[in-house]
Amino acid sequence: MGTYQNFMKDWKQTETREADVCDGRLLIQFTYDPKTVALVKTLTGAKFHREGSKATRWNDKVWTASDTLQNRQNLADWGFNI
């Protein structure tokens, strides 16, 4: 039986929250969620890169931020795989 709780459980399992280091910056990707966007915006040096933008060499929509211990800790606290 499809319930809201089961839907949310399945949706959370498909949610992406990844971060990696690339060229000395944190490369951050996640399934769109306004709350997550608000959190990521608070990171030091946070910048959004549009898909295919001339300002970025990445093909996907991504965020980057300064590679600091505090930024790494925040991402880990927010459930990102680093």
C-alpha cells in the first residue's frame, strides 16, 4: 500500500548529497531541496554554477565552496558524503 511515509522513505533513499575536492575547492552536488540550498549558501565561498555555464567546466548544476575544515564539518553534519 502506498502511504506518504513509504513515499518519503523511498524518496530519502534516492536523495543525493555528495561533496568532493576538485582543484582545491569543494564540489557539492545534491538533490534539489530549498532547505539544503539555504544551508549550502552559508558555506564560506559558496557559489552556484549553472549547467553548461561558461564559468564552469562541469556539465551538471553544482555548488562549489572553499575547502575549509569548517565547511567540511558542516557538510558532514548535514548528511553529505565527503
